[in-house]
Amino acid sequence: MKLKTHKGAAKRFKLTAGGKVISGHAGARHILTSKSRKRKRKLGKASTIADADVHHVKSMLPYGR
């Protein structure tokens, strides 16, 4: 039986060629006036997720490259 991709996770996470999981940052959408320029700049860039969460995310993306 084919596994189904969790579509919510597919929209939020991407897998790198090396198998790492990349996601965007939370907190970059509104109430930006109280955040520093440096912080807002860093929130715009993607980052890898914590090692503890990798297994859970990869199970939701069974056919990720």
C-alpha cells in the first residue's frame, strides 16, 4: 500500500540532498515593529530543524528526495 504524504508538512518543510530538513522561522509575519533589524533579517532565512524533530518530520514526508 502506498503511503500518503502529510500535505501540511509538505508545505512547511523541504529536504536537502544530504537529508537535512529545512523550514522557515516562526514570528516573521506581524508585530515586526518591536523586533530589531537584525532579528527580522534572520527570520527571513530558512534554517535546519532540531535533531529531535527530524524523525517525526521525515515520517510525514515518506517520498521526500
